[in-house]
Amino acid sequence: MAIYLTKESKVLVQGMTGGEGMKHTRRMLAAGTNIVGGVNPRKAGRTVDFDDRGVPVFGSVADGMRSTGADVTVVFVPPAFAKAAVTEAADAGIGLAVVITEGIPVRDSVAFTAYARSKGTRIIGPNCPGLITPGQANAGIIPADITKPGRIGLVSKSGTLTYQLMYELRDIGFSTCVGIGGDPVVGTSHIDCLAAFQEDPDTELVVLIGEIGGDAEERAAAYIRDHVTKPVVGYIAGFTAPEGRTMGHAGAIVSGSSGTAAAKKEALEAVGVRVGRTPTETALLVLDRLEGVREAARDVTHS
């Protein structure tokens, strides 16, 4: 099992014929992703060769869906064209749009995330690394060779920290890892992923990676308190960030006492989430929580 992305997913790539699109389509194919087509109105009808496989190019998302049954699109288009690309995908009725593009104006993100939601399309991103279900499919830019299939779910604002935790816990492995993006407006939240992992029978524990700025982690803590029964381990980036300065992501800015790493850590720990101060400490907390869960399960079995 997994959330949002499986080996059955049929994936289109908007912007596949560009430099980044070509590079990452090749990597996604190598990871086993079922890439069924690219989208570029100026190159419709062509076929692009990737090693031993040719991938057709369609003039629109709707054409690609009609021809292939695609249910996922990965967006590698420049910021100025991202709103139009996502709107097109939503109008075509795609189920999932993974928006890798960074630097999209906030007003555009507000518009296309709301529009996609009204059409029933889930957005991952923007400004995100995408998501991966190890051993099944990879939609985005997450390295596929740093972990293996397992029973940990991961949701993260940060791409780099997603990779680091995947590597730190590579011996255990992951059900699905979702990089939701670090912009002020994103289409899928920590809470959305927590709800999905809670329902996934093959996810045993969830790792939540947050960072300074906003109140997403505090809201996630409230959701965990009320709805999540599986163990959650957290990591918040930015304990040493200076007040009032954007750090890394457009959404990572602290104003006074609002949005600090300490406040987020306090909110999560208040609902039973153990929070590490470094990625390595977080990985050790995951190992400890997993061992505790499994010992409890053995005790129930033997009682």
C-alpha cells in the first residue's frame, strides 16, 4: 500500500521536452515509474527516446489522458506558465498534479490551488521535490536510490531534509515520502498526508518534517491529537534562524514569537510527538518509537 502514488499510477510530464523535464523523466523511468507521455503543444505527435523506451508527446493533458488513461501529471514548466499548466490539468480532470516549479507568484498559487480543489484535482507543491513510493513509482526529483520500501510514512516541507531522513532510515524503508513544498501556499498540507497515512495499513509510523514560519505544524499537532493513533516523530528546521529573516523557503519566516521552531516543537510535544533537534537525532527517535511499538505488539500477542 501507499498514499497518492503507486505502481499502477500512469504519469504525464508537462514540460518533459525541456532540460529539467528530460533529465528527471529519465530518472523517474529508471525508478520504475510508468511515464505514459509528455505534454508540449508545439511538439505534439513526436516521440522522445529515453534509453530503451520511447515516450509520446501530446498536445494537451486532455489528449494524453484520453490516449493513455493517465491519472498523474508532473509539472516542470517555468513559473510564468505554471498557473496555465495546472489549470489545464485540472480542467482535464487529472487526479494528481505534482508541481515541481519554484518561484511561482503567490497570487498564481492561490488561484490554481483553489481552482484545482474545485475540480477534484490534488496538488502536491508547488516548489516541492514531489513524492516517491519506493519500489513502485517516483513523481518528481526525489532520488530513488537512497532508501527502500518499508513501513514509515514521511511528509516534509523541505526537499533536502526529505532526502536526508530517507537516507538516515534507509535500513527500515518507507511506504511513501511526500515533499509538500515550502511556499506560503501549497496544495497538500501536513494534515492531508497525516490523514492518508493514518488510513494506510502498511504505514506503521509517520515522520513529520517542518520548518520555521507559519502555523502549519501547530495545526498538524491539533490534528494529531484528535485523529492520529499511529506514532509520529517530528523534526523542525530553523532553531538557530534569526528573527524576521526568510530562510530557504518563501514561507520560512519568523515574525516575533510566531512561527518559531521552539513554538512548533512545544505544540508537537504537547500531543505526544517526539521532536528531534537534528536529522540524526530524529532518526534515532524513529528507531526507538518503532522498537517500542513492536515490543508492545509482541506483548499483546504473547498475553
